[in-house]
Amino acid sequence: HNERVPLVQAEEEMARTIKITSIYQEGNRGGQSLEKAWICIKNQVQCDSELELVVDHVFVTQDDHKTKLTELIQSQSNWRRICFKYSNGGDLFNAVVQVAIQHTPLMEILLRHYDKHPWNVAMSFDGSQVQVLNMTGCQFNDCEFIDSISKELARPETPLRQLNLHACHFWHAQTFPRFVEGLAQNQQLKRLWMPRCGLSDENITHLVEKSVHNHPSLEELGISYNQGGFEGSKAIASSIRENQKLKLIYANRQQQEMDLEAIIKSLSF
């Protein structure tokens, strides 16, 4: 099984994709300019078919860029997916993303995890419609976003079912414990994927013991390419025994030695 792909996936119909690859220039990487997309959307009625928006390598550096992107998003009510790929991440970009999470069930923020100046996520999840959140290469340097998503995870009526954080790092000392605190109160999440997040053995132990061990709905857990060790693997083994909901765990390629014997024994129960 490919660990990047959820175990269970619903069949999807084709959606019309609007791909924006520049502010003013047409044809870059097979896309169109923000200016043209904004004009087209402004002059048409509500689209009947589902839509996908991909904003690829676009630098939101002026208020005018932010205004046009947010107006484009707000003009339609049937977005199936909104994806920001390798786009600029300053305060203006945060404001655009803040609007996007209120208008789509599938939200993607895909950055290069090796960027010298990675985007620091600073937005609120208030009013979120997101069911699946995919983030790559994002940095959690302060607590604003973590506090917000923790509250969203703890909210009984949250629509969030899949949380995929790939190479997203919790740099502030308080961000990871607060994230786990929100997860511990969650009742609906089915998939939690956190490969290459720089999680220590202590982090993994804390995550598994506090929020995975007794989680009522979690079916898939991915913590590959972290720094799990002996204690983390014992916590995983215990969760396998106690939580019958778990169907799939990826914990390979750890930088420390894991207690594979404990995990194998847990599978015999």
C-alpha cells in the first residue's frame, strides 16, 4: 500500500480546474494569470459543476493580488479542492488561505520542505469547511495556527476527517503539546499522517499515548521518517493491542532503533 494514499477513497467525478500560475502572464506551466481568471469569474454566473482551484508559484505580494484571489474564491460556492502550490507565504497569503478554508472540503498547501525561507503558518480555522487538510513543508513557529486547529479538532461538529502533515515542523516548544491536546479531544478524525515532521521518540510517545491509544475513530496513522525509538515503539505496540479501530500504521525509516519485537507481539493479540 502506498502510504501517501488513504486506505479508503471515495469515487470522484471530474471537476473543472482553474490553474493560476502568474499574476499577469498567460501560459506559464500550462496555466492562466490571476488577472484573467478574476475577470472571467467576475463576468460569469455561479458555475453548476464542481470546481478545483490550483494556485501554482504565485507570489501574493500586494493588496490587489490578495483582493482578487479572495474575490475569486468567494464568487463560487462549489469548490471541491483548493490547492496552493509553491506559492508565497506572507501575511497577505495567510489572509487568502483564511478565506479558502471557509469555501472548500479539500484544502492543500504544498511547499518545498527544503526552502530556505519556509512559510510560517499564521491563520485561524474559524468557520472551516475543510474535511481533508494536506500540508507539506509548513512551519509552525508560533501558536496561533496550532491553537486554532486544536480547537477545530476538539469541536464536536468538526468536519475534519483527514489531517496530512508532511515535513511540517513544530519549532516552538509549546506547539506540539498543544496540537496533541486538541487531538486528544477529537472524536471524528480517521487519518493522521505526519512523516518527516522531526518528531522525537518523546514526541511520538506523547502523541500515541495521549491521542491515539483510545481514539474512537482513528483508522490510519503515519509517522515514518521521524526519530522514533524504543519508548515510541512500545507506545505504538500498546495502541495496536488496545485500539481495535486502527487498521494501518506506518512507522518505518526511523532514525533510532525501535522495539520491533514489542510491535510484532502486539499484532498476535
